[in-house]
Amino acid sequence: MNKNLRLLIVDDSEDDAVLLIRHLKNAGYQADFRRVDSAEAMRSAMQEQTWDAIICDYVMPAFSAPEALKLLKESGLDLPFIVMSGIMGEETAVEMMKAGAHDYIRKDAASRLVPAIEREIADASVRAEKKWADAEILRSLREKEILLKEIHHRVKNNMQVISSLLELQSTYIKDKAALEVFRDGQNRIRSMALVHEMLYRSENMVHINFNDYIRNVSGHMFRFYGVSANRVRMRMDIDNAGFSLDTAVPFGLIVSELISNALKHAFPGAREGEMTVSLHERGENIEFIFQDNGIGFPENLDFKNTGSLGLHLVNSLVKQLSGGIFMDRADGTKFVITFKKSGQENIK
């Protein structure tokens, strides 16, 4: 039983094409072929019909194998391209292979033609299957990214609803201390919501850029506490780094708590000053420093054993990151927090 084969022959010789088809017929192939000998004819043939392989002479009066190979690449088709010539030397053949040809055969060794076609068609089939599989994986990943974006979006919306409910509830609270607890809770919820919002808006669905995060959360805190950016300046020195969600949420809360604590306590009245935030890689660790030149932390107060919920939360979150925290009281207040780079990568 004959096997069907669709063959595009790029050759100016009708006799050579007939001889080639005869070799295929003797090998049990029923060849559906077209012979072309110009760029225009080859381009039309590739557009009008699907081919299994291209057999190309090296030199023709108005066309050549390098030109034909370039035309095939420009078409975007992945077809076996076999050069068959009686005058092509070894060096030229190697150059054609480097340029993208799949094989070369001298016309006086035509017995190699059928095995070469079969091999290259089989390889092309493997490439096509891999391309299809890769496309399916990419499609699946895109679907998961869309789903993940939707999850982050809904989490952010739900947190905003919770924050709004707390805002409504706070209107019934007359006790100043209780109201402050409610407001602090709102800020913490907003800090977590901001992580999900940035992931939702980011092209990178597993990491967020903390340059943007700190700018956003500090801007919110300044507005929330009614502090002018001219009175208390914010300086940032942050590596271009991002964190996984598992790291971003606790670390984002740490940043939020320290900024909030400084704005509430470090600059009473109309006192002016500045806060500095830095984030850098130190070997295998990440070093985060928050510093203000405000009135300073009370000497008789242990920041690791304080009744302040905010600082208690900071210490707990540092432990969650398997990190360490140190405080320096010289010239204001300075917190140095270090933790492993696990879950962190550079954002390009």
C-alpha cells in the first residue's frame, strides 16, 4: 500500500524532479508534488497548500537554496528543508545546515533521499507535538493567572468591605481608646488588601514590588493621621526586590505598623522630622531598616515586651518570617530587621 507524501520541489530541472519522484515511488510513496523555481512561485505554493517537506536544489538560474530557506523561515512554517545538489561542496553544505537546513544530499547519492525525508518528517512531527504541548501549557498557565488575579481581586474587595463595616461601626463608638483600636484594625486590613491589590494589578502574579508598596502604604498613613509630607519627610532606599505572597503579607504589615507607630508617637504637635526606610540584600539575608529622628523610644520600655499591640504584632510577624529584630535608641528610633531571602527574587 502506497504512503502519501506532499512534496514541494524547488528545482529548475523537470528531469531531476521526475527522478526524485521515481525514487519515492520505488520506496512505496505516492507523491503529491509541485515543482517551483522562483521566490514568487515558492511563496504561492506554501500559501496555497500544506506540504510535508521541501526538497531544494542549491543553485538555479533565478533562485537559490539560501534564498528558499530564508523564504521558508519568513513564512513561519516548520517544514523539513533538504538541499539536494550535484555541485554543492562540503563546506557549503555545512553552511546551509548552520543556516537552518535539515539535511543535504548529493544527487549522486539519491539512495539517501527517502531515509532522510522519513527521518526529518518524523522529527518535524515531534517538534509539532512539543509546540502544541507547550501552547497547551501556556494556555493553562494563562487561565490560572486569570483565576489567580480574580482571587486577589476578590480578596482585596472583601477586605475593603470589612474595612468599610469597621468604619460604619466606629461611628457608634464614643470611647477614644476603643475608636483608636478600630482605626488601627482598619489600617492593618488595608495593608493586607494593598498586597492583594498590587498582585492583581501586577504582571508578575507571585511577587510584588516593595518600592511601590511602601510608597502606597506610607501615603495612606500620612493622609489617615493628617500628617503633612512637608512636616515629616519620608526617605526610601530600597533594592529593586519583590516578595512572594507568604512573605509579602507579614512583611507588609511590619512596614505598616512601624510607619503608623512613628506617625502617631514620634512627632507630637508640630514637630518636624523624617523617617527613613531601607531594604537591601545582605548575603543570604534581607535587611530592612526603619528609622525616625523623632522624640525616641522610652528608655524604660522593652519593645519586645510592651503592651502596644502594634509592636507585639511586629515581633510576632518577624518570628513568622524566621527573622531577627534589633532596636537602636540613638538619635530617634531605629529598627533593624533581618530575614532569609527565601521567597524573594529580583524584579526586572
